[in-house]
Amino acid sequence: MFELTGKTAIITGASRGIGKAIAMKFAQQGANIAFMHIGDGENAARTEKELTALGIKAKGYECDVSDFDAAKALVDEIIAEFGEVHILVNNAGIIRDGLMLSMKESDFDKVISVNLKGTFNMTKSVYQHFMKKRRGRIINISSIVGLNGNAGQANYASAKAGIIGMTKSVAKELASRNVTANAIAPGFIATDMTASMPEKAREAAIATIPMKHAGQVEDIANTALFLASDEAGYITGEVIRVDGGMAM
Ligand code: NAP
């Protein structure tokens, strides 16, 4: 079940956190992995080594997903190098939190450009390849904040809600080509992103989770694996919350 042998996945932002967990999970199921990161070459090199040790082909690429031309050129390079791409996971994301009153225009633009436009850039770059092959899986990492909003995250919530709209639109466009597009909406997951929150805000967030603890990166990776698998072939345009009941 959930076998990915012989498949290649592109995963954005997989040098650490949720993206890395997805890469490791896919690789354990036999997939080859091409992943993207932005800055930290050390993390990326470690991830590449851990992936390769699983006996699959893996390569990390430094590429800013918000740069359309760079994203397109890299996807073409990956297709040439790996032969075919079967799965795209749009995971790269950033936060620049602040109440709307004090949020800088540049913080709004930056979050939209990495989280939302990055998802557009990558999806557009694999679109024709998936259409021609008449198969493909697009998995977009949204957030429960995109469903419910969150004070201090107007930029991030807008991007994550936009990702849900994009997912459903692409799902409708590509359904007849046997390409599925789905989104995962994580709740509060223990990663560098949530570790960067003030202690009080972190405790307050965890208190609102019916399960009373943060999620683990593997919780998201397991859901991504299911959506990437043949077993999920009839699911498209769906948003799956993985949040311990937080946005219920
Ligand atoms: P993280 O630990 O901060 O990791 C972010 C990853 O994205 C890193 O690999 C980073 O690369 C990469 N990245 C950032 N900007 C990029 C860019 N412009 N181009 C390419 N790669 C870029 O984040 P995370 O917590 O794992 O979150 C992963 C995804 O889940 C994000 O979309 C986030 O919004 C979403 N999410 C997270 C939570 C949570 O509770 N953690 C909840 C809901 C949704 P470098 O290592 O090179 O910096």
C-alpha cells in the first residue's frame, strides 16, 4: 500500500520541517526526490545525504520559489535529470506576522509572493508535463489559518486561503487528465516555524487544540503520502485538515 517505487517527487522547502518529513516518507516508499530550499545549504546537504542513504536518487536545489523564471528553469532541469516527474508538493512557506494595523506592505507582499505565487510558479511549471503524461499528483500545503483566519496573520491567511482556491481550480482543470490536486491544512505542528513564536503564544495555541498537543511533522507526511499514492486516485479538489481538531 502507498507504494511510490519508480516515481519522482518535487518537494519545495524540504531542507527541514514538514517538507523534509514528506521527502523522507516518500523516499521510504521508494520515490526519487528532487527538493528545493532557499538559504541553508547545510540543512539541505544533510537532508540530501539522509535521503540518498535510503537507496533512492535524491538531489537538493537552491531555488527561490517566488522567482517564476528560476522555478520554471529548475523544473525543466529536474525533468531532464530525473526523466519524469509524478508528484509535486508545494510546501515552501514563510510567516511575517503582525496585526494589520502595523503590518508593512513589504511583509504582505513577501508572504504572498513565497506562499501563494510560489505555488502558482511551481504548479505552472509542471502543468504541461502532467497534462502530456496524463497523470500527476499536486499536493499543496495550506493551513487551517486559510480556512478560519487568524489575528496577526492577514498576509499568511490570505496566501493560504488563496492556495485552497488555486487547488480547487487546478483540480477542475486537470481532472479529465487524471491529475489530482489536493490541499492539506495543518494545524499547529512542531517545527522551526512554530518554535519561533513567543512561548506564551505557543502555549495559548496548544490550549485551543482538542487533542491538547502539537502535531508532528510525520502527521502531515502520512497524509501527503496517502494523497500521492495510487490509492487516492479518485480524490481531487479536497482540503484535509490535520490539526488534532483545532479548526473543527
Ligand atoms: P519551516 O520549518 O520554516 O521550513 C520552511 C521550508 O521552506 C524550509 O525548507 C525553507 O528553506 C523553505 N523555504 C522558505 N522560503 C523559500 C523560498 N522562497 N523558496 C524555496 N524554499 C523556501 O516551515 P514548516 O513549519 O515546515 O512549514 C512548511 C509548510 O507548512 C509551510 O507552507 C507552512 O506555511 C505550512 N504550515 C506549517 C504549520 C506549522 O505549524 N508548522 C502549520 C500550518 C501550515 P531553507 O531551509 O533553505 O530556509
